[in-house]
Amino acid sequence: MKIVHISCVAPPDSGGIGQSAYEIVRHLRLRGMDAQLVAPVRRTSDTVKDEPWVVRLPSMIRWGNAAALSGIDPLMAQADIVHLHYPFFGTAEAVAQYCIWHRKPLVMTFHMDASAPFPLGLIFGAYRIFAQTAIIRACKKIFVSSKDYAEHSSLGGFFAMHPERFVELPFGVDHAMFKIGPDVRTQFDIPADAKTIGFVGALDHAHRFKGLPELLRVTSRIPDAHLLIVGDGDQRRVYEAQANQIGVMPRCHFLGRVDQDTLANAYRSMDVFAFPSTGRAEAFGLVAAEAAACGAPCVASDLFGVRTVVKHDETGLLVPPRDEKRLQDALTSILRDRALRDRLSRHAAISASRFDWDRHAGRLVEEYRKMSQ
């Protein structure tokens, strides 16, 4: 059985959609499936080679994570099942249309609702009414990281009418990589006795909902805390300038894009992981799950979907989105209270076992085989 996964981005380019799609395809192949990942030509200029099963296609039009891929039809023609990772504006529409016309089975992993301020938000709204509705209806199965998010997302109405088409399938963690280990914060120029808050996310315009500006302001009001920031993007200089302006730059450590080993070490060096996302574009929190596997408790925004990953007062603390006072109080309480921090850390590492890529791939194989019968 040949499965073609289509994603708006793939590593080493930043983005949770691409990272998840990559891990899904990798684990499907470990199970003997003929799976490949199709994505746009990478933005980065590094010399890291793609795996042979990653296919890069050019696009005549590309804006942010939106792209109209060229040459995708022959790849879909060879597939037994097409698996779309959504949203992928500019390509999802053509994929759905192709599958309808050629009676090709189409499934979708719905990652999140795209959101934006006015006036782009109005365009997204119109798109959901017209294009997204047709794309969703074309899918035989829709995989969601949590039904909690599906119920409260733009899929809510369709979910209520067609629950049989939905499969709850949380994303996974590479437990061989992300696990309890030694604290090496001094390698990141953080004093051994300093309290450390962590943040991991793309520092680009498309991921402005991650809440880093709010976190920088909050960190400036926690005098002895250092902020370890992993990620890169076109907004990095903006965030560095903000850190300088508010006087917190001496306690900020921008690592940029790092490899998986360094990321795991960064997680292990955090006293608390901050996940202060600000809106509906945040649907799960893969980095929060990875941090938990490394024993870092999390302070996260109380958002649909995210609250299925971070359990309040069990693996971390939940606070209202954009509430900087509550975010500061929660971070401070974990940094100051060693007993609380140890309890949350212990439960976080245990709870992270729920998120497993091999289990995720196994369930997908079951669903693929049901469709092929």
C-alpha cells in the first residue's frame, strides 16, 4: 500500500505541522509501509540532505506556509491513499479536487485553525465557509489530536454531524530522544544556580501566536530568571530588539535552530517550560509534550486541545491566554516552590508516555487497511 503525505512544510524548515508529518511518515516506514512525504522546496540553505522518501516540489506562488505545488498530480496518481496535512492553503484545494475527480481515497490530519488579525482574518473566515467545507467533505477520515479541539474549532459543526469520520489521534514524542537526563544549563551560558524558563517555537511571522512577546515582558518582571529560547525565523531580530528595549536581554539566551540532541538538553535544563500561546491556532502543543518527557513542568495557556496535553496542577499549570499577571504568578510559583516543581516534573514525565509516534503510526495503519478492504 502506497501512502502519499502532503504537508506545507517539512524539516529542517520550522513548524509543528512539518515536524509531525515527518515523524508520522518515518514511523509508517518503520512499520513497512510505502509512505512518502511531499512538501515545498525548503527555505533553508543548509546542506542537510533530505531522506529519500521526502519529495520536494517547486511552487509558482508561495506566501508564508501557503504554496501552490507544481507536479503533485503524478505522485497522487501512484498512491493508494492520499493523506493531507491541513491547513495547506494553495495546495489542499487542488488535492481535494484531484481525489474527488479520480475517486482517490483522501484522509486528513487537521492540525489547527489558521488565524490572523483583521483584515486577513476575514479572508480566512470566508475561506472556511467555501473552500474548507468542500475539502473536509472530500475526506473519508479526519484525524485530530484531540476531540476537545475538534469540537471547538472550525470543524465543530461537521464534527457534530459526522462524528464517525473523526479519529482522535494525539501526536507523539520520540522517547528515545526526549527523556530524563542531566541538567546542562551551563553549556548555554546560564549560571548553574539560575532559575530557567524555557521556550521552543518558530520565531517567524506565521507563528506570532506563540506568545513570545508576552513571555519576554513577564520574564523582565522575574528578576532572577533566565529565558532559554530555542527557534529561529524572520522575527528573531524583532524579539531580540524587544528584549534589549525592556532590559531583559542579558538574561535571554537565543539558541536559534538546534539539532535534536541539543533540543533535548535544552528541555532538561529548564526549571519550567513556558507555552503562552495566544489563540485558536494552537491546537496541541508538541513541544510541551517533549518538554514533559524530559521532566520539565509546563505553564501553558488554557486553550482547547492544549489542556489535553498539560494537565492543570498535575503536569503543569494552565493560565488564561494573554493574561501576563497570571502567567507571571504561575511561572514564579514553580520557580520558587521546589516541592511543587518536583511533583509536576515527576507527573509530567509519566504523563508524556501517552504521546507515542509508534502508537500513532500503528493506529494509522489500521485505518488505512480498513479503507482498502
